[in-house]
Amino acid sequence: MTARVDLPVRGVAAPGLLARAGVVSALGLALLVPGSAGDASAAPASGATSAATSAVSATASGSGKAALRVAASKKGAPYAWGAEGPHRFDCSGLTQYAFKRVGKRLPRTADSQYRHVRHIKASSRKRGDLVFFHSGRYVYHVGIYAGKGRMWHAPKPGASVRKERIWTGRVWYGRA
């Protein structure tokens, strides 16, 4: 993994009208997602549907909700260790990419991201918060909370970005 310094990108409201209408295209997202004009990096990967981006409710905080939509739009993007997007991701690369798109900087690794965010109790979690998997004090995996015990993440080699049930209670939560 290499260290990179990127300037933040200001976020805009997610394409709610398009998602409600069931029409989300690469062009539509490219026009609405900052920093994506001229590149399809904000377009859904591998047939992601508007249901993925519209599944985010109003109970999330502003930037977390928007980052959740960005992560959902990457449904189907393949996992690649050390990848930071826009077409391939590892777990922390996906969270870093999603939050960067909405103007929030996160460090590169899952462990560094945990040390960077405000820690919250599980009972206080909201959609768009970060979910950190740990062994002892070491954080080894991260995803974005999607509500109802599920999260968006880039799971492992051979898999792709997907929404999945959180499979253990041994997680910590953080808010960017």
C-alpha cells in the first residue's frame, strides 16, 4: 500500500430523484457525483441497481449517508488487495473512497481509520457509520453500516463489493 495525499471533494445530495424513479445511469451519476465528470468512477459497477443507492434512509448522518450511497453504487466491483478504486477495492479502500467522494478524509488502512474516527456505542450506530472488525486491539476489516445489522464492504479476494449481514458481535463502530 502506498501513502497518498488527496484533496477533499465537496459532496452533493445523492441522486434521490433518479433513484426513486428507478433510473440511475452512469451519465446521471457522473453529473451528480462531484469529481466524476468525464469519468464513470461514480457509476454503478457490474449492474448495481437504483435499489442499492436508494436503500439508505434519512436516519443516517449527512456525510455518512452520502458515503453509504457511494459504497452501494460500487456493488459488484471486485476486491483487490491495496486497491483504492474507482473500479477495484479492498475494505479500507472502499471506505476511504466513499468518504472522500463526500468531502471527508480517512486514512488508508482499517486500523488507521479506527484511530481517526469518533468511537460510538453499538446502540448509537446509524447508517453510514463505520463498522470495524477487530482481534484484540488490532482492527483488520472495515465496512459501512447499512442498517438492520448489515453493511457494505469489500470482503476478500475473489469476492466483490456487497451488502452483507454483520457476522459477529466483535465489532466496534465509528463516525467520520
